[in-house]
Amino acid sequence: MSNNYIKIDTLNTSLLFGVYDKQVEKLYYGERIPDAPEYSVYRMKRRQSHPSVDDVVRKNDIISYFGQGNSRQFLVELEDEDGCHNLQFELESVKQIEGAAVDIKGLPYAHGKTKTVVFEFRDKVGGLSLFARYSAFDDCDAICVSHAIKNNSKKPYVIKRFMSMQLDIDETGHELTYYDGAWARERQCKKIKLDSGVFFTGSSSGFSSNRYNPFWMLKTSYGGYYATNLLYSGNHKEIAEALPIGLTRIMTGINDERFAWKLEPKETFDTPEAVMAYGESQESITTNMHVFVKNHILRGAFKEKPRPIVLNSWEAMYYDFTKERLLELAKVASEVGVEMFVLDDGWFGGRDCDDRALGDWTDNPKKTGGLKDLSGELHAMGLQFGLWFEPEMISPDSDLYRKHPEFVLRGKRSPVVTRSQLVMDLVNPKVADYIVSALDKIIVEANVDFIKWDCNRVMTDVYSKFSRGGEYAHRYILALYNILERITSAHPHVLFESCAGGGSRYDLGLLAYMPQVWTSDNTDCADRLLIQEGTLVAYPPCTLSAHVSICPNYQTSRTTNIAARFNVATAGVLGYEYDLTKCSKEEKQVIGEQIAFYKKHRDTFQYGDYFLIESAFDTTKPSWIKVAKDKSFAIAVIVRVNEAINRERGKYRLRGLCDDANYKVTVKDKDTTFAASGKILNSYGLDLTGLFGYDALFEPVSLMLIIERE
Ligand code: DGJ
């Protein structure tokens, strides 16, 4: 802090605060600025609003609430016992701490912080303390922000809104990019210009959802990008307010729809952490988000470990399997080089189809031949053993439901049943204990190495005797995190993959417990180009589970060639959803070669630096490259899809290579190699037209380039 200025630096960015009249303003957030004795240039004079008709414009304040002239979207809204919403917070103290300021109780948070600034504001009349916490890291340009409120008074309050992050940005007319979707069509890139008004995305389905991912990116009208994301898996909301006087405010946090949290005397409420980043391009935002997730969100034994190549039984057999069929499939899988056999839905209770038995987490030996034996035989074949669970759900037709109808989240009316299932009342401690012990028992007995944790419906009928209605959705997520903490810490050697009807819960909260995600139930490689790109913008390849599946595709009926299916799946953690027992000898050979190739370059595929070359959302030639840390090796995937006939395709400019180095480029499966400098590959571009042969109009065709430094 110099005088009344506080500056937080990351690798390439700075966030500068100024303290004026017991308020704190954000003076600057952007490209890194040098230390200076004072920074008055960043704030000449506070603009005065028109005395009679304009709102009082509290430009750049880091907190906002009703009262004291605020009338924009608020960070926090509280109601006291008399129904009064007015607040008046003044700065009480500023602390600068090495490392993290707080352990945010019950919520996942980013680890490895190097520096945290904590502002404490007090509302003296109301007896409230509000804490705003900003933390930086030394290896990326991410800044984590969270807030807490403490009730020092003798009366309760109700928190009606409490966002995790607020940032005022100069001017309006910025372009917002967000990622929306639906089942089998997750994270589709959308853009909107923020000229005037309030725009928001979010989820009120109880989960982070496929509808709108919590990640946002704002390209300012004067250059530069601001991105935000939230470490949370429940109802979230992202707000952008563009004011006609020329100011934009962005916020992210828990969705305030139906949120009402009673804050008793002496209690504190913590928001989830948000992360924000500034970069000069979309590419720098992606790079930063990837480093942030890899270094500060993922934890445990699998944080940096090579992820196994999975064969998942779902699209191969669905519910129709016996031990013999599973072992037959596993045998071929091990022959082609698969490392993990995952038995998906259908192995427990009376589960022969999706209308029964969720919650009955006991082995069905008629189908599995005994999980313990099955696991033993798989391990003897050199395969690891994975198992599917959907722990948060219950079927009305299940032994568990018949015994414990009170385990269901049902509100005061009959709950709606979807996919023949209901949501378990996780806030009931007995339900949480049941889930932990049921999974624990199977993990130990069947020597399980991998768990796919599914969640196939949204939360409705939200009410339980264990929580007030307006608190329930958040308490559910806290209970879920607690269950995950208990299970993952008891079984640190088990790799967890989260799934929610495909990629309906791709968020930073769950990634803190489960380091990879089943990206989508749509395994069609043409559709995956979009889904995966919309995911990789904010989440690194080692989190993205991508499987090669049969043709015609189960979801889209499209037929594609196996090379393209493989090339597209190498964008993430490779696996197969495939009845390999039905493959021809030639097909098995191709799959075996694919797996061997992936294993050889696994580190690059899973942990290499990812750069987008051409976007699937904007062009017919989606492509990307993964580059080793030292830039000595890279693999690029170039795809063409839905292309117009007889049209020049232009050149491909690769990314991330070292300009001064010379590289040898080998086109996989084609008899072509050539040499070029990094500068040529990065800047002048490659004409690959001839290598594709004739135009393919709809079916994706692809090339893989292996790039080695000479
Ligand atoms: C939805 C998942 O996304 C699928 O991969 C599969 O596990 C099914 N659930 C099983 O019911």
C-alpha cells in the first residue's frame, strides 16, 4: 500500500485500488503497471451526477448495496427484521496477507495463493461487517475474489443477494461471450453487445447446468478482455449492467432467485470464490484459465498424473450385459491397449432399465457375476476397474425409497418425477451418511479404481424440514461438497469423473473434487468440435473426457470416419464407448494404433498448452494445437466440416511455436513431411489444401500434424 493506494500484481496484470472517504474504488485493472509513489493519474476527480435527476453514480466502488445513493445492480442485499434494506458500509481496515486470507468453510477454494488483500467494511448502525477479499497467484493472471458478511448485532438478517465478485468497467458497447446449451449440445458460444440495460445468464436448476456455463468473457470496446468464472456447482448468476451514462458493471455469484439466507447474530456467511482475469486476447484468457485450473483448482493424486484410457460399457451395451459379455469386451479392450474398464449404469439392485433401483447401491451378481470377482478378473487382465454411480438420486421404484421415503427432496407437494427419478435430500445428515457408506463399501469390496459420478435430473420441489426454503439450494451444494470431501479423502487413489447427463455440471467447484468431466452424451465428432471448443475456452484438456464411439452415431445418426473421431477425441482425455467385440480385425488394429499413438504423446494431449487455431463456431476448418512447455514438440489437429464446395480454404496459422526454432512437420498417416521455421508456421501459414484431397461437404475430415523441433 502506498498512501491510500493498494496494488495487486499478477504475472502480467495489475489491479489498483484507491481509498477515498472510507470507500474503496477500483482505479485500474489491466496490463501490469509499474510501482509508483502515487497513482492519482488513475482518478482525477470523481464525476458528479446531475444533482436532481440522475442516480448518484458511485463509479468503481468495489462493493454496492441499497442505500447511500446506489441504484445499480447490487453486490449485496440484506433485510432486517423490520423489512429495512438500507445499508451504509464504511471502510474499517485493510490487511495485506501473504498467502490465502481465509479457509472458506465448506466451499472449495483455489489453493496456492501468494498474496491476499482483505478490506473490512462496517455498517455501524446495523452491526455488520463485510469483508472483500482479493487474492493473486504468481504463475498466472488470475485473481480470486470472495466476500463474507458477519452479523455482529443482536438481531437476525436475511441475505437476499450476495454476489462473489463485482467489477466496474469503463464505457459501454462491450462484447460479451458466454456459453449456453442443452443436453447433448453443451457450451455453445454466444455473443452479445452490451449497449444498454441489464443482461444476465445463470441457473436455477439447483446445479451449474448445461444451460449457461458460469464462465464469461467480455471484450471491451477499446481492446482487452475481462473473464470471470465461479467456484460453485449450484444456482449461479452472471450479471452485466450497461448504464446509459457510459458505465458497465459485471458480477457473478450465487443466483439470488428464491435465495434467502437467515443470518443469525454472530454468524458469518461466505460467498463462493469467483476468479477473474484480464488479458489482451481470448488466447491469453484461455491460457490463464488453464494454468489457474491445473495449478490451483485440481488437487489430489491425479492433479498432474497421466489419465488412463477408458473403455466405457455404456454405448457398448447399455443395460444389456452379463459377466461373460463384460469380460469378452474387456479382453478385446486390453488387447488394443485400453487401461481402465468402466462398468456404467445397470450393475446394481434391480436396475435393468432407467426406471428403477437408483439408491440400491448393492451388487447385482446376476449381471456382474459378483463385483469383487469381476474386478479381480479385470485386474488380472491388467485393466483397472471403474464403476458408475448416481449417488444424489433415488428411484421411486427402489428398496431404498420403500424403506426411506423421507430421504427424498419433496417440498410440501408431490415432487415431479423425471427420468423416473427423484433427488435425494442431501441436507438430511442421514442421507449424506447413507451415500458415503454405500459408496465406501463398494469401493473397498470391489477394489474400485475409478468412479463416474452421474446426476441425471434437475432439482425441483426444493424444500426440506432440514432447511429453510430460501437456503436449501445452497445447503444442498454445501452438503454435496461435504460428501465429496469425505469420499475423496478416504479414497485418494480413486480417480473421480463427474458427469451430469453428459456435461451438465462442468464447473470449477466440482473440479476441485473430481478432476475430469464427461463432457457430453453427444459423442458425434462433428458436434463435439463445438462442445469441446466451448469447454476448452475455460477448462484445460486434462479435465475433458472425450470418447470415440460407434457409427452411425447413437445421438445424431451421423456416420464419420474413425480417424476424425479419434483426432477430435485427442482434444481431451481419450476413451472409447464401443462394443469392440463387434469390430473387424482391421478396425481393432486401427484402434490399437490410435491408443498406442495417444499413449506415446499423452503428456502433450492431456497437459500440453492448448491454442485454438480456427474456431468451430466461426469457420468450417476448426483446428487447434497442443504445445509442450519447452516448445520442442507439438501436435495440431486440423478438421474440415460442412464446407462449401469449390471454395479456397486459405492458410492455417499455427500458434504457440517458437518463432526462432526450426521444426520438422510430419502429417500423420500421410506420406508427407516438411520443415519450416516457427515464424513461418506461426505467422505465414500452411497451405494444407492438397492433403485433404477432394472436398468433403458434411463429413468431418481431419489431419494431425506432428511438429518436432530440429
Ligand atoms: C448419463 C451419462 O451421461 C451417460 O454417459 C450414462 O452414464 C448414463 N447417464 C447412464 O444412465
